[in-house]
Amino acid sequence: MTTLPSYDELPRRNGLPCAWDVWQADGAADDVFGCLNLLTEERAAAAARLVERGATFALNWSMRNPDPPLFERASFEHTVVGRPTGVSQDDLLDHWNTQSSSQWDGFRHVRHPAAADDATGSTGHFGGGPDDRHGVDHWARRGIVGRGVLADVGRWRAAEGRPLVYDRSDPVTGDELRACLAAQGTEVRAGDILLVHFGWIDWYERQDEAVRHRLAEPTGLATPGFDPTEDTARTLWNLHIAALGCDNPAVEVWPPGAHLTQDHRDAIRADPMRIHESFVHTILLPMLGLPLGEMFDLTALAADCASDGRYEFLFTSAPLNLPAGVASPPNALAVK
């Protein structure tokens, strides 16, 4: 893990770079951690030494936001139960979707046909093997602890005179991410958890009810995010981060393929092997094993980093120990 290959040096699987053998040299289909393998005890201990002030930033957004939920996900029902004469009460959550608010996308969330393997029974998820072996419970039992770094792309773009447009598919390239980090003086090291503040949550919380309902409609959502191209995958892999967390709904721009011509979109629909050309999730999760965080509430953390000029911190996350779970709230903290 001290000599990780570059993106272009990775072995290929059905024509795409594939990191399955980076941690499992024999190709065994039993790696459930992917890039989280970079979170060693030594890196966790070094991250703990970053704490100076004890300032703590909780990164879970309210479970009720966005309201209504996006992507046609259902709103959950919260009921408090208990006998009127009893001394205790309990919560019941009905129809709760673990991806309705702040979330980690687990390896079960997205597949790519290039990752499928009939011989092992893989349905296209990272590392091969059956679908239900990739639950977030593996991550929960290990925990996610390491050095966190923030890239404040939203502030950087505004300072460059090109503020992000929050109700459009406004792409951020790999070159822009690197330029933002350089402007901050932020060094990304192997095994870091990279958090990217686009400013989408800040913008969403300023919108009225009518706008929020429009965004929840099937064709109503358009957001800035990473450019959904293979260069984005190359940039992120070459940073050798352990995980990526963003404050927008999909990490990359939404909707998928908004930047493409109609002919290009039609060609992708006709050939599922090309799905990554419009939706880079399908490289990042199943091919590279990079956990993706969405709708992390980074507003207060970004403001503090801008104030003191210090963009590194201890990062912790305790996903749900949900056997075979597809996704989980991050239950994440940044401590400076």
C-alpha cells in the first residue's frame, strides 16, 4: 500500500481500470473494504494528533432533509411509542430510506456490467461475489477513522469569479479540484478522507418550499458536482484517498449525462458497458472501491476552515452495523 499503482497502471477488467487486485493480489473475491484498507492504525493515531482546539463538527444533516426527499425516495414516519402509564418510550421509524439524507454509498449501491463475473456469481459490485456480501456492516465493525481534509470548492470557485450555479449541472473538473487544494495550501496524503464543500446544502437551506418540492420531482433536480468523466476517476484514484464525502446529492453533477450530446446519451443507453461515460459512480464504487459520501453537512466545518486557514482534522465515522446494508448515515465527526 506504500506503492499504490496510478490509475493508468491499474489492471483492466473488461477494458476498465480495476482495483480489485490492489489489496487481494490473488484476485480472491473477499475484499469488502476497497480504499478503506488505507486506514491503518498508524494513520488513525497520526490523525488523532491533529486535534488542537477540540472544536467538533457533526457532519450529519437533519434526517428530515432534504424535504421532500430527492430521487423519489419516500419520507419516513416517526412514531414515539410507550404505554401511557409506563416510564419509558421508544422510537419507531417506518419507510426510512438510509439514503434519504447524509449517507455513505456502500458497495451494494451501484454496479457496473464490467465488474460482473458469472463464474463467481458477482452481479457487478466491487470485489466480485454475490450481491449481499458487500454490506456496510463490514465498515461499521471496523469504523472509519483517519486524517480528514477539506477542499472548499464552492468558496474557491466564487473567489475565481466563477461561482457555482446550484440549480444547474455545473461540473467541477479534476484540474479544478487540484487548483482549489493548491490555493488552500492543502496536501492530500494517501489514506486521507477527502471532504468537498460545494455549498449545495447552504444553498438548499435558503430555498422556499416551492423550490424544494420542484427539486424532488423526477426531472426537477439539477446540481453542480464533479464532472462525470473518467478523468474525475483518475484524479480521485491518483490522490489515493480512503473515501470521499461531498455536500451535494450525488458527488457528481446531476442529472447523469447532462453534459453530453443526445447522440452520446443514446449510444450509452444502447451499450450498458459505457454507463460510466455519463455516471462516474459506476467506476468509483464497483471498479475502484472508493466509498462515496453524499449530502454531508459541511457548512460549519467549511466556515471554520476558511476562518483559521487549517483544512485538516481528525475524521471519524460509525456507519450502521446493518448486515448486508446498501448504505448508511455516516454518523461522522470532524475534530480540529
